[in-house]
Amino acid sequence: MQDLMPRAADLLAKRLCEAGCRHAFGMPGGEVLTLVDALEQAGITFHLAKHENAAGFMAEGVHHRDGAPAILVATLGPGAMNGINVVANALQDRVPMIVLTGCVDADEAQTYTHQVMDHQQIYRSITKGTFRMTPEGADIIADKAVSLATQARPGPVHIDVPISVADTRVRDPKRRRLKRAAPVSPEGTCLEKARKWVAEAERPLAVVGLDLLEGNSNRVLQAFLEHFRIPFVTTYKAKGIVPEDHPLCLGGAGLSPLADQHLLPLVEQADLILCLGYDPIEMRPGWREVWHPDTQRVIDISAAVNDHYMHQAGLNFVADTGATLEAIAKGNPARETWPGGEPQAVREALARAFPMDDDWGPAGIIAEARDVLPADTLATADSGAHRILLSQMWQCTEPRGLIQSSALCTMGCAVPMAIGLKLAAPDRPVISFSGDAGFLMVAGELSTAAEMGGNPIFLVFVDASLALIELKQRGRQMANRGVDFDRHDFAAMGRAFGGNGHTVRNRAELRTALEAAMQADTFTVIAAEIDRGSYDGRI
């Protein structure tokens, strides 16, 4: 009879399976063996990574395909500490993640100190919540964690699991499931004022953000923008919410001073700014208070109260974006906007600023990859100068077609996220774009790519420099310090770990390598060598 009762770890694993989770990532220790066993028995495959930080990014990659919370598993002490960066990234980048750490029992910790630390205290500032699991509360804690992680705005939730608790058999577990709240739209005088402002706008402009990645508001968004002829920009993580080949799309914004030269004057000319699911955590100081609610009409529809002070608005709605847009549009007739054609002129200027016909260099590499790879290719971007250029040039036709660390901007994310994407979408082409420094941080995960199978492509921009930091250093007329390193044979690294490797120095060689990589039965590393200073004037 005792053996028929579920373990506390089984109750946790079952709830995660109910949430749609089918994959977990991490490195096991003795303290999490029961957790790993419970996950596997519940139908959630545990994947061994080579570092907890990379494991978390693999989990995020899977989340961007299946929509379920990411799962990171880490043992006590150093395992839990290795996951700090990716958990902080999940908080800032709004990624629902369940972080499971093992710990010693409370009584044991009274006299045993080896690797023992207060995980909850450490994780409290970088998660939406942290729990210590108990046998009788296991099911409820699991549901609380899933609910909190997926509520707007999403983020990571930590559960610390004592060794004996994971193994404890639970009689008659208290099963609870929090029902998701129904979408809410505004009403009353504020709604009427919003409807009036939209109806009267001659030069409206929308800024679309990552809140719209959750739910089905993107279809309503596109219909709304088309009905009122509202041009729009997106944050980088919101790219593709409306296909970027749409005539109203002005592309991504947030990192590129070159793009801002064309976009910000348009913002100043607008007589109505619509912030739609816009979370300014992705933006740089150049986008701080770039509109003036005293002289411009501004409507902000977001998933959370505006307490960031990056911008202000005359009307603030904390409500479901799609439902709110439907309410604003009801009975409002379509109309033409921007009689001077300024948005189209900006669209054309941006195309000239980021041309696709460079013979070589980072822009030529991106253009060639976009031309060769199928339209449904999934891409990841590491942090660095190449990411700014990529985010401006890589057109997305679907949400999450390009994923990156856009708020925390952490290096070393692209390779493991691509591994996660390929695992979750094995029939889709997948490519990661990394600088050589970021790639070196996670090169050991090539062994994970080989073990998981599939043929993701890992493209590395090789200039033996922290290009973005070096550019800033030069801009401040400082001496070259701490930004240069040796050139390495990245193609040989790919082959050493059981994959393919190519070094390319022109577009023809890159095209050949990409075509071979798409036909390969394992991963491919493509080292694209470029000159130092190649990003000057381009981002």
C-alpha cells in the first residue's frame, strides 16, 4: 500500500507534465536523483547538459516552441549557483521557468555544512517566487509555481526540494488547480477617450512588445493595425508578431543607434503613440522618454502597471491587449493616415542603412544566410555587435522566429538555445549566430548537440575581439585593453566533437557551407572570418 502512494517528487513532476512540459535540462547530483526519476516517470525527459547555465538556455529554446514552462534542474551548492545567470535572464526576458534545486533536510543542515547554503535567499531577488517543498504541500506548491511562472508577466519560479521530502510518500495529496483568469478589457470614460484618440489620429505610430508573445492577441493586433493604417516598430523579442514583410512594419528597435536615427524622428512627428504589450526592459537609454504625453497623445496597454518610468502615457490600461484593441476598434471606421508618406520614407531609409548586398563582412554574412536558408528557419542570436545587425536585418515571419537574450543581454546563450529549438522542432532548420567570444563560453555544449542529434548550424563571427566593447572603447578614445584574444580554429572544434566544421571567408564559401550543413546528419560549425572594425558605422 505504501508503494502505491505517490512520492512528493511525483506530485511535482505530474503537475509539470500537466503544464505541457516534456523536457527538463540540467546536471544531476545525489540530491536531485529522485527528482530526475520522477520527471522521467511522468513523461518528462531529462537531458544532461555540460553546465547549468547552458541547460537553462536549452530549456528556454524548447519553451519558445512548445509554450510550456522551461525546466532547469540543479543540485545543491555549486549546481544551484551555476544557474544564477540564466535564471536572472529568465526574469528580465519574461521566460516562464521552473527552477528545481536539491537541498539537504533542515535537521541535517543544523550540523552539516558542506555545500549547504540558503538557496531561497539567493534566488529570491531573481525569481517571481521561491518555495521550499513539503510532503503534504507538494501538489499545491507545484501548482503555485506553474501559475506564478506563467502569469503575466511570465518569469522564473524556484522550488527547493529537500532530499527526504522528494522521497516521502504522500497519502491523499491535496490537489488544487488555480484557474487562469479570463481576459479583461477596459470600459468607461478611459475607453471612450482611447476610441476618440484613435479616430482623430492622423499620424499614429505603434510600439509593439513582448507581452504579445503570450496568448492569441497577435491576430487581433494585425487586424487593428491594418484597419487604422498604423505603422509600427517592435522590440527585438517581439519581431515577427506581425510578419516583418508587412508594409506597415518598420522593423525592430531598441539597440541600434543607426536605426534610431531614422525611427526616433518619426516618433517625434506622431500625434498618437500606442504602446501595445510594450515592455521597455528591452530598450536602451535612447528610447527613454522619447515621447511627451503633455504634447502627444499616448496610450499604454500592458500586462503590468507602468512602474519603470522609461516612458509615460496619457492613458494606461492594465488589461488583455487583444481584448482592449477590439474594444477600441468597435464602431471606429477605417481611415488613411500619414498623408505625407513619412513611414514609407523611413522604411526605405532603413533598407538603405542595412543593405543586403555587401560583398562580405557581418552584413554580407547575415544577408547570405538569410538568402540561402529556408523562410521557416529558426534563429538564435548571442549578445554582441553581430546581434544588433542581425536584429535589424533578419526578417521574421512568425513570433519567436529569432530568439535572443534581449533584456539581460547575456553572452553564451545562442548555442544552447539553438540546441533546445532543434530538439523541440526537429524538422525545422535551426541556426545560431555567435561572436567568437560568446561561442568559446559554451563550446563544450557541442558535445550535447552531438548527443541529442539533429543538424543545427552554429555560425561564428570570427574577428578575435569583443567587437562591441572595443568599438565603445575606441569611441571614448581609450587604449585597447582587455578586448582582444587569439584566433582559434572553430571549425576544428566542430569536427572534434563529432560534427562538421567549415571556415569561410567569402559569400560563395558560406553558401556552400550552409547548403552542406542543411543536408548533414549532425551539427555544423561555420567559422566566418571577418576583419576587425567590420561593425564600424554599421550598427
